[in-house]
Amino acid sequence: MFEAYKRWRHSRGFGVHSPFAYHIVTTAITPGRRYAYYGYSDIDTALETVPSEEYTYGQLRKDARLLLRLAVALGTQRIFIPADEHPALRAAAEASGAVVVNDKDCCSPSDGDLVLISSFDAKRFGHLKDSIAGHAAVMLTSPSSFAKNLAKGILSIQFDGVMLYGTRTALLLPRSQTAYTAYSMAF
């Protein structure tokens, strides 16, 4: 019960001491009810057009909106998305104004990029390490709970920056000259 309280508290910015993390929490994770993005309608249209088999409607909508807000808050230049990802997440990436790249095409992620990894398993762990090495931000989403596996995996990687994690979503935001800090969130 205390962990749930901590997640709720951090999700509203209380107890988040990093100015960068506080900015991300207040602009991307819980921006307030009076904020909306034009891309929300694109996400809703994609959700109505293509049903999802592995996500529920609410989870997918929440993840797509978070992806859009995060890309805007970080000023992302390119977003790397798996080729077989749901169109709602692709619509969110396109609505952010960033260039959308299939995760197997072209090049490796670098500083200023955002990488979406929708499942955390052994084959994606290499992609995660490459993304962090290139100082790209990473958004991990999974319909199943993966926080324990993620924590073990991150501890084996040299990572300087902020990790915001919940029961099914995690954000890895590399920042040079920033000590590793992690905050549990309610997402």
C-alpha cells in the first residue's frame, strides 16, 4: 500500500527532486486536465479503425497519448517504432512532428531520438542496450507486468539519467552528467 502511495505521489511531482524529471512528470505524464493535443484525435481515429488483440482499448489509448506527450516534451527528432506496432502508436508518433523510423531500418538511435519497445524480452534487451549507449530516450510498454525484469536489466547497463517506471510502462531518459535516479510512477 505504501508503494502505491509513493507511485501516486511521484506521478504528481511530489518528491521528485530532479528538475528534468519534474519537467517530464508535469508536462508528459500528468499534464493536467486542461491540456490537450491535436494528435489525440488522430490516436482515437486509429483506435476506432483497427482493434487490438494484445492491448485493451484503454491501455493502448493511454500509451499512445503518453508517447505523444513525451515526444513533444523531449523535443524528439526521430521516433523508432517496431514495424508491426499498432497504428494508434504510429499515429501518436506522427502527430508529435518527429520522423517515424521502423526500428530495423536505417540506423541506430542517437541523442535526441526516442525508441519505443513494446515488449521486454531477451531479444529486445540488445536493442535497449544500443539505444541507451546512443543516449536515446526509451519508452518500454508491455501488457504484462515486467518491472522486476526491467530493474534487473537496467542495473546491468551503465546508465546515467532518470528512470520513471510503473507496473507496465517505463521511461528511460539518459542525461549526461546526471546520476542514475529512479522514480516509481502510477502508469
